[in-house]
Amino acid sequence: MTTPTPLRVLIADDEIPARQRIRQLLQTEPHLDIIGEAADGLETVDRINADHPDLVFLDIEMPELNGFGVLEAVGADHMPATVFTTAYNEHAIHAFEVNALDYLLKPIDPERMAKALDRAWAWRQTNLAKDYQTQLEDLIAMVRNEGQYLHRILVKEEDHHVILKVKDIQWVEAEDNYVRLHVEGTSHLLRTSMSSLLERLDPRQFRRIHRSSIVNLDCIQEVHPWFSGEHVMVMRDGTRLTMSRTYRDQFKELL
């Protein structure tokens, strides 16, 4: 009988006792290789991208970036099989049942851990990666639809990641398949579309002024009328941006 290739496992939780508990339960299981641990969301993203684990035990509430933020940062197409560890309410748990490989309520019960591992092995053996990717995409969409606007954005800079506070972003411009986030004299590229990003930004603070520009209302210094019903906005950093007639009605209170 052929020995199965070990599942390579990453444990992500900000609490040391929680990581120790998961490690303790996994050590009794054959054919598992615990390749490492991560203590916050940012470290989790780096470990997943660098080590490509088969399975990650992912805590929902972590500093720097929560479990959902990790999911979005890595992307559904690159995310390994994921078992969420959580103390969420029944409504959220139902969503995990539908869209995640599995979930475990803390404190983790050994029998539930065994069932989660059974599901992980079944996922590998039946090659359901494409279906699982769709499930993760649905889970990301569900979280977005809860009406929670972004407070932080994770962007990749060469060999590391940077966390930006959304309130510090002065303006955003479209750049091919990316958007460029302008923050206090620096800028960062993020692979997303203008419309997708705008859906995640609080409309009380961010407005689109042009097909290629979004502005932070708190960072507008001056507004000047221009030709053909257009206006020019001078941002706090001195940048002059054109507001097209298409978006003028959103700014009646300023004009």
C-alpha cells in the first residue's frame, strides 16, 4: 500500500496557547508535516506565499490583518485548503459550513479536529480544488456584502508587504490593471479595479471624480471651475485633478 504524501500544514493564530493546542492535536495524526506557525495576518500571508502549504488552520481574529483579510490578500486562486478557527455566532458559522473547507470552534475538540482532517484528506483525494476556489470566492463576497468598509489595505512591495491606513490615502488613480494609492508623498500599486476598490471604500469619505480618479474628501484643498462644466480639484499634496461632468452631481455640497 502506497504511503500518502504528507499534508503540509501551517498554523496561524495570534495566541500561543491556541497554536500549541492545534499542534498538540495534529501531532497524534499520521502523514502530517507542520511546516510552521504565524502569529498575525501579515506573517500568515507571507508564509502562505513563500511556503505554499496544503492546509492552513486560520484564526479569524488576528492583529495586522484578520482571517478574511488574509483570504483576500492571498486570493482564492492561491489559497490552500483552509480550516477556520473561530468563536463566531451561528449565522457566520453557517456561512463557513457552506463556503469553507471546515471551521473549528474554540476550545477545539479532538473529535472535531479529526473530522476537519478527514475533510482535508477527502479534498485532496477528490481533487476538488476548482470547486473549493469558487467556495472561497463566495466567502469573500459574503464578507464584502456585510457592509464593512476597508480600514486597512495590504499592498506588496518587492519582497515584503505594507499595511496602509485607508484614511491616509489622499487619492487613487487607475493604472492599467492596477490602481495607484497616493499616501503622503508616496504611492503604492494594488492589483484591483477602480470600481472594485470603490465598493470597499466608505462613500462618506471617498468619491470618484473621473473614470481614472478617486479622492479622499478630507484631502481636497481647493475646487476651481474649469471648461465645459468640469472642475479642477487641488489636493492637499498639491496634485491637480480633473473632475468630469459625469461625477459633478456627487459634489453639489462642495460646488
